[in-house]
Amino acid sequence: MLKNIGLVGLGLIGGCLAKTVKEKTQYHVYAADANEEVLAAAMEEGCVAGPLTKEQIGACDVILLALYPGGIISYMEENLSFIKKGTIVVDCAGVKTSVCKNLSELCKLKGVHFIGGHPMAGIEKSGFSNSFYGLFEGATMILCRDEHTNEEAFQTAKEFFLSLGFGSIKESDYEEHDAVIAYTSQMAHLVSSAYIKSPTCKKRYGFSAGSFKDLTRVAYLNEDMWTELFLLNQESLLSELDIFIDELHKYRKALAEEDREGLRSLLKEGRICKDTDNKKEAEQKKRQA
């Protein structure tokens, strides 16, 4: 039975995890953060029982790593020797290949069960001060397995995240995760960041509504984190970006040539793609209900 949870990183995701564990379970959370004031605030708020010291690491049944990918690897290399055998370690980074390749086998050799994870939830703001209970309610938690995965630990991890209010668990491998996440998440942030740079944005007040807000919401991002994620997933992101640019060229060509039927056909294709996507999403939700 799980009792103690170690949490490394008290940014938005880490803060939300701490608050969710407090509200949903009887587990004790011990946390570490580079900012002592943030850790103190979390302890004062009551969602963290105490600091995650080297001694406390050894008492944890589950350790959640809510850092940038590079930070996750460094933390595990420095602290793996303090983690007891049988502990389940789940990272929450936005890319999986670099993290899993570095840590999965290494942890197995030490008797620690490493699982690559990614909570599919977030807001455009970052930091503990913006964290809240409820972010993960009904969300999907991605868990990645590989040849080093311990199946009993994997099932325990699934049950743990479902107990936190996640609506479903998506099982994947780290290569599939990074290929798909380049499209569903990274491209959205990249396109939003580029789109909002138009000089016309300065004149848009009073002219914009829901579509503008939808397209620009994630332009308000943490540039340090997203730079690291983009570069670590360079190949997959470049592939998706090339597809997007090719499609944009088609629209531009039709518009420049005043090709009414060509433009209409492109727009219709997009509508049909979205309609098909909506139906598939509805079917998936029905199966999960």
C-alpha cells in the first residue's frame, strides 16, 4: 500500500499534483524545489508535509518528477542511490525519448521501477502560484512502457493516477508519444507564438473574439521550458512543421491566383477533417464512459 509520495519540482504541474494528492488521498507528500520560498509556501499551504531530504527519499513509495527533461535526468543520476528498491518513479516531462532512454534501464539495474509519464493538462501560466486543485480532473495521463517496464508497477501507477481524478490512462511507448505530441501540443504552441507576432495584433482590440483567443492562448508560454522541449523533439517537430508549411502554401497559392474552387476545396477538406476528428473523439469518450 502506498504511503509516502516524493515530489520533485513545484511548478504548475508539481503544485497541482501536490494539491491533488492532498485532496484526493491520505498519502503524505514530501517535496523538493530549487526555490526555498516556493517549498515553504507549499508547506504553509499544507499540500506538502515536509522537504524531500535524502533520508526521506528512501521512505517514498512513489516519486513524481515534475522538472524539465534535463533536470529530471540530473536529479535521478544524483539521487538514485537513495531510492529504495521497488519504488515507482514517474516523470512528467513533455517529451519522453531522451528521459526514458537515459533512465529506464539505469533504474531497473537498481531495482527501481521507472515509468515515463505525461499528464495531458495545463494552462498557459506557470509556477506554483498558479497551481490549483482540479487541473487533472477527467484529464488523460499518458504512461509509457518499454522493455524494462515492470508490469506490476505499471498497473499500480495506473491505479494511482486514476485515484487522483484522471479520467483515463493512455498507454504508449516513448517514440510514439514524442511523434504524436509534436502535433497535438508542440505545434499548437509554435504556431500560436508565430501567429501573434503580426503587426496587426496591435490593432485587433474590438475586432477579435473567440477564434483569436483560441489561436493565441498558448502563445503565453514558458519560453525556457518550450525551447528545451522543442529541441529535444526536433525531428518529429520539424516533420509536423514541414507538413503545416506545405499546407499553408496550398492556401496561399489558391488565394494569390484567385482560385475560388481550389480555395473552397481546401477549406472543405479542413472542415471534413475536423468533423471526422470530432466523431472519433466522441466515440472514444463513449467507450471510456
